[in-house]
Amino acid sequence: MESDPTDPDPSAAAFILGSDDGISSAASSGEIPALPGALAAPAAPLDEEAASAAEVEARGRRRCVGRRGAEMWGAAATVGRRGVMEDAVAVMPEFMDLRCEEVGGCEAAPGSGRISHVRFFGVYDGHGGCQVADYCAKRIHEVVAEEWERLNGGQGWQRRWEMAFCDGFERVDNEVIAEAVAPDIVGSTAVVVLVSGCQIISSNCGDSRAILCRGNQAIQLTVDHKPDIADELARIENGGGRVINWNGPRVLGVLAMSRAIAAVSLHLIVINCSNP
């Protein structure tokens, strides 16, 4: 996950996630143990129906992200030419323990009761100050978990995560404003990734980006919210705003992204809803 590389005076914060066989963490990187039971053989089936369910569950286990050994994470940040670090990171390796069917995307047999350990990683790129990014790093994971619990699951797993992220980001945005956490010009992007045994779920608000590296491929997991994208530009102009090319396209010549947490002075035209 990374910040916008086109920022002319960038501070930056990033997470690097990886998985490999038999590699221990070193330096400042943290290590997340392999998922318990990820390599265990399924119990002997009693009949053809049970055998089929066991085969599905075994396929799901073989495809698990954590099946080959330890998952590891590392974070790096640089302040750049700014006087203070405006970015923040958050890592919650024990974010949630959920049944596989609740996380979604798993081939484990429905009703198997297998538990998936969900990890949370977030990068928050502040602008105008550090207050909002710091608040997001302390609060967004808590609010997303609360919103997920509030939903009953009848929407399906994918829609449930979408609503948890979007409603969670909006709640944090409202809290920052209600509690006057920062001056009106201060805001932050947000890019978060959930990693379970067989699922990677990403969501973002702003132009910070999540990238999946697979072999020699770089796969973009999120869509940057930039003011010159056609639908974002139309939304800004319909809301009474303008996009001015000042060292790149900016909302009212100020903000280089079209969505952000807080940024109260531009709040009517810079929305906070995420894209899961």
C-alpha cells in the first residue's frame, strides 16, 4: 500500500505484506504465524456426501494464503521535507476471528465451522497536519468491526463488507468533525486491507493505493479517487465545486484527491465514502 507518488512534497507510509516458506522476520518486520490447522487433513468421510464436502474443504485449505508458512508484514515511513510526519499506519494481526463463510471467498464446506483469522492493515496519508491520520489509525479498524457486527449477514458476505467499510469510514469522518479533532484544512486518505486464510479484501478513500505483487506482476487492488476522473469531476462540479490545474488537478486548486476523511473546508464537494 502506498501514497500518491505525484505529490510534489511527499511524506510517505507503506505496508509490505508477504508469505514464504520457512522465513522468519528480521529487523523491524513483524511475523504472523501460519493459520492453525491450515495443513491438517480432513476427517475421514462417512458417506459420499460427506466425502464431497471434505474434498471441497481440502481444496479451500490448499488455496489458503497462509498455507505455505508464515505471513509477514513490515512498515516503512519517511517524513520527506515536511516539518512533521503527517501519515500513520495501523496493523491488527488479531483483528477478527470469523467462520470461513462469514469472511467469504472460501471453498471450505458451508457449515464446516472452520475459523478464519482476519488481519487488518491500514495506511492513512494525512494532509494539512497529522491529527486526522492519527485518529484514523486508532479508530477505523474499531469502527469497521462494529459495523460488521451490526449487520446481520443477510446481504451476503461481499455486500456486508462493502457496507461495513463505507459506513465505518463515514462514522469516523463524522466523529472527526463532531469532536473537532483538527483544523478545517486537515484531512486524510485511507487505504485498508483485510487478509484472511483465503481472502484479501481492500477498501480505500482518496488516492492512496493497495497493490498485490504476484511473481513479476503488480496488481492494483484499489481505484484512486482523483479530481480529473470523469465521474468524480462531474460529481464535484454538480456539487458547486471546481477542479483547477495547479501542479496537477486539484479540488478548488487545493486538494489533489476527490475523496478524503474530514477536510472540513471542502466537505460539501469532497465525499468520504470508500470503494471496497
